[in-house]
Amino acid sequence: MARAQQEKGHRVKVFTLGTADCNEYPFSVGDILYRTFLFEGLEVVEFRYRKTPYGLFYKRIDPNDRSMHRFAMYFLKQDCPDMVHCAYPQPMAAFLQACTEREIPYVVTLTDFNIFCHYATMVDRQGHFCPGCKQGRRCAAVCKTNTVPDFSQRYRYAAELLQKAAAVSVPSEFVASVVHQEFPEVVPYVIPHGIAPEFSFSRGPVNRVKAFAYVGTFSELKGIHMLIAAFRRLSGAYTLELYGTGTDAYERQLKQLAGNDQRVHFRGPVAFKRMPEIYRTHDCIVVPSLWYETYNFVVREAIATGCLVVASQMGAMPEAIQEGKNGFLFKAGDEDALLNALECAARFSGDGFPSRQPSTIEEASKYEAIYRQYVPIK
């Protein structure tokens, strides 16, 4: 998105949290260290605290963080930006507070639920789907943790951060409904993530599905164990290719579950540049998530290329899938339903592919239109 805005003629600088050793950062502003570099033509400032605050990456929302505030003020005075766009607001609350003080409008994009859920998944400690944080009260009762001393205060800080924003955007109608439920005064723009031009091709009509694949993180919430169990019950000369990695314990569990089924193959992680090849060489991508996916790039990239998709009927994924046309949905967590969806995919033949998805340029144009409401962009 930064590159797309830069190609439109705007000057863009990206700030990102880093995790390298302190001695890798040659500059500092108070307690925050940073380094600068160019990445594919983009100016980047990578920063970290000398001593990382407890819960920085997921738990902590602190608009009164003096170190972050000082760091923000240094760059805001130096660069004088017309607009700040924050796609990871939870650890950047003090940066955005500095924007408010300097009367610099900011836009917030919420790509997950971390602004009100310290797990970011809306799955509670007992493994149940969360009906809502109740202004932090339910979090305190069900998901209490030492890393969040006051859930009500965390919620208030989050609400203030969103209310002060010039605009709040989300990638799907599903996320918009959840955010509005948690923060009734916030009505987000729905701006789907753009799909990269690498996926603007068609692999042709699907005549017979033979090769299934999963691509992504290996974790229990992604449901790979259920996929393997359901696939092993699928009769026929099919293959299941698993691309990704996770904890050693979970990977061992998956391999034990696959047993001696020679149709299941573990391929390890795959680089982004290889993803078009994955969609070209597989007939059906399976996304068996057990949590509320807020968008899911894999689903939309696959659909854009004409790959069939089998996905859980939850979160934002149903928004992209037309049942029986570009994929099949099944009840999340239901192995029998997943098997039925795999069987439907195996019998599928048809054309009408690919299904068009928004491009990164279209996404950039929608954000530029928002910026223009607050900044006279030339």
C-alpha cells in the first residue's frame, strides 16, 4: 500500500517495530533506538525500545508512553506529514496521541481484533468464540492476565484512539460489524485489501480436482489437524500438500495424524514469490480455520487465479466465496462437514474462473480519497 501511494506521487515513510539486537540500531531518540534504510524504494524507519515494555506487541495500549511520544514528536516535527496512516495501532497509541496534539489527521486500519482483544483472535482462554469484550469486563472475567492490569482502561484507551481518528477502515464487512458492536460510535470504512498483480492470471477451468493444498501458519486455530483427519477419509487418488510451519510439537502432531498416508506431503514454508506457482499447480486450496478470519489473502489470491477454495463458514471468508461456483463452505470445526466439502470439490468441474478481486491500486485510490477529505493533496 505504501508503494502504491508512492507511485501515485506522494512521499511515503514507513515506521515499523523491530526486534533486532540493540547494537543493530545506530540512532536513538531517548529510550527508543532506530535505523533507517530503503526497501524497494521506500523510506523505512525501523525502531525498538532499549528495553521492550511488557506486553508491547499484543497486550499494551498506552497513549501516555513518554518514550514513544518523544520519538513521535521528533519525526513529526522533522517530516511534517500531512497524514499518518496506522495499520497496527495497538502499540502505537502514544504516536497517534502525538499526531492529535500536532493536529495531524490519522487513519487507522484494523486488520485483526487486537484493538479490543489482547489475543487478537476473539477466541477466549477456554477456546470458545468470544461474543464481545463488554468494554473489557468479559476480558477481565474470562481472560485475565498479568500483562493487562486494567482491561476497562485498555478499552477506554482503544475507544479514544479510534474516536480521534479521521477515519477507521477494515478489510471486510464482517470486521466492520464486529468493530461497530464493540465501539458503537465507530462506523468503519470497508476497504478490502488489494490483491497483488502477481495473481492476475487465470489457470483455466477446473475439470477435475486432484491436488488439494493448505498454505499458511501451522497452528491449532488454523485447523490443519482437522483437515488431515478429513482428507484421510477421502477415497481416491488425491494429494494434500501442506505448505507452512509451526511449533515443533504441533508439526509432530500433524505428521503423526497423517500416519502412513502417502497422499499427504509436508512441503515446509513457501516464499511469497512462489505463491503464484502454488495456485497454478494445485486445483483446490483448503482453509479450515477455527477462528474468525478477518480477510485471508490466501482465499482471495486463490480465487483470483481460478483456484477452487474450500473454507470454513465463518469470519470474512464467506464474503469471497460463491457456493458451488468458486468454492465450497463448511461449518467450522465439523470434520464431517469438511469431508463433505472436499467431496464436493473433488466432483467439481466448471469454468467461469477467475473471480475478480480488488487490486492494490484500487485499494490505494480508496485511501487517497479518504486522505483528500482531510488534506488538500495536490
